Amino acid sequence: MLNNQDFTHNRTTFLGGSDIGAILGVSKYRSAMDVWLEKTGKRVDTKDSFALRFGSFAESFIANEYALLTGEHLLEYSQGLIHPTYSFCVGHIDRFVLEKKELPLFNSDGRLNAKKLLECKTANHYSQSDWGEPGTDAIPLPYLCQCIWYLGITNLPEIDVAVLLGGSDLRIYTVTRDVELESLMFEKAAFFWTEHVQKDIPPKPQSIDDCQALFQRASSGKTIEANPQTIALIQELKALESQSHAEEEQINSIKQQLMETMADAEVLTYLGKPVITWKAPKPSYRIDTKRLGLEHPELIRAYQSPVINSRRFVVKDLPDALKPQEPIKETIVLEGVN
């Protein structure tokens, strides 16, 4: 039986379709470290942007356009669906495609009546090269992983992806089920969940950003001594940084290794002398003058002083009486001419 439940309020209790691409390392925007920090409650994801809001807003429009183009019957179902084997793997499907409009989503035995799924996406025109020929499964890898994830949860044969590109180009792609790839994906997800989330052990950092997130707080005053291998890395880094055409990716890779070596230490020494420091700068403070003026206007007035600004040169409109007048045209009368 396919269970269903509302998982929208606490994303720390499950892995979703938007997480798997990051776990597998194919997402440009999130890493496995980001997922781990979220699922273990170490980071509260409060992402909000125009693109995200527009994507949510446009979902209904895209679904309606898909129905007009294909003649399919769609059903929206907001609750999450649970994988029959992995209870921590959940899918929130945009739309279900039904054989007949009047059919319920579930049979009496809990199986789905849907014949396939629909995912609705938006993308700006700069990312058009990430999408292949309509009708194929040539879609960005994170979305492909998400589709395979949903097919594995629902046990359905295919999923359509309707994407609105640049606000004016609606394309439809189709991803069919690949049981072998799907099985491998859920095994990776299960390993991540049991070995990292449940045991509260972070995955290996994959970037400098991962290191900054994992080791955000240093142990004040902690110092560690570098070994010869670490010193060799520092020497390689210095040599690369002195080259005008050095590969940034190689430089960042060495920096990442050094950050992992230091972890929560603030200072790395060699023969007792500091060779690397990794400290957070002292916090800076600013006065919220707007709030201060609203809550304590008498206090802010006592500390306000006039600022002498440069003179502004502005040419105003002239009064009508001073505006240039049209030149008076003289009429010459020639005698004897009618």
C-alpha cells in the first residue's frame, strides 16, 4: 500500500526529490553538506527569492497549459508520498495524470490510479542550453534525479516535465523509469540517511563553501602543528598563486584540503610559528537609525547634526510672462498691388 502523509512542515524528517541531486553531487546550487546541515537541524533553510516565488506562482499556469496542449486530465495532491521500502524517502508531486477525470487518485487497496506524473518547472533564458530537444529526457541532471526519485516512489512508468523557458517558451520532456538507476539512487540516499543524518556525521566536504559551513565556528585559541605533507601543500599553493594563469579550481582544491586539516583550529603552525590563520573577524555593528528614530525620537534628535552638502544647480521653468515670445512677423503692404 502506498502511504501518504503531510510532510510540508518539517523537512528534517525525510529526504525529498529536491535533495537527491545535491546528495549525488550533481546540483549547482546545493551540496550534500547543505542537505546534511538542514536534515540535522544545524541550519534552518529560509530561502526566499523572486525566482522561487515565481516558480511556485507559475506552477498552476504551466499545469493548465500542459493540459491544454496534451488533453490530459490532471489532479493536484499536496500530501507527500512515501517510498514502499525506504520510509524516509518522500515525494511531493506537482500533478498526477489520470486516465479519466472522475477517477480518484487511490484505489481501495491504496494503489495509484494515475498513469504518469507531471513536474512543472521554470527557467530563465540563460539556461536554455541546459535543456535538450523537447520530447526527450535531456533535462538538467538535478531534475532528472528528481524525476527518477518520484517514479521510484510511485511505481509509475513515466513522468512528463513541462518547463517554461524565459517566460514564453513552454516545452515538454518525458522521463521513463530506469529501475537499475533508481535502485542505485535509493541505495545512495539510504546510506546518506543512515550513516550521516542519523549518526550525525557530516559527509566529506566537496568545496570551500562546504568547509566554511561545516567549520563555521572555531575553537577560540586552538592551534595545531602542521606535518611535512601539509607544508608541501602550502608551498604548492604559494607557487600556484604566484602564477598569472594558475587554475582557480586547483588553488581552491588545495585551500579546501588545508581547511579540512585545520577544522575548528584557528591557527596552523610549523616549528612553532604560524603559517595559516583561519579566524572570524570581530563582529561589526551598525545602528538601526530608522528604528531608533521611531522608538526614541528624543534621543536621536540629541545626537543629530546637520550635514553641509554641496550646492545643487537646478534650472526651473520660467513663468509664462518671462518665456521667450514668438518673433512678430511684419506685414509689408506694397502700394498698387492687389
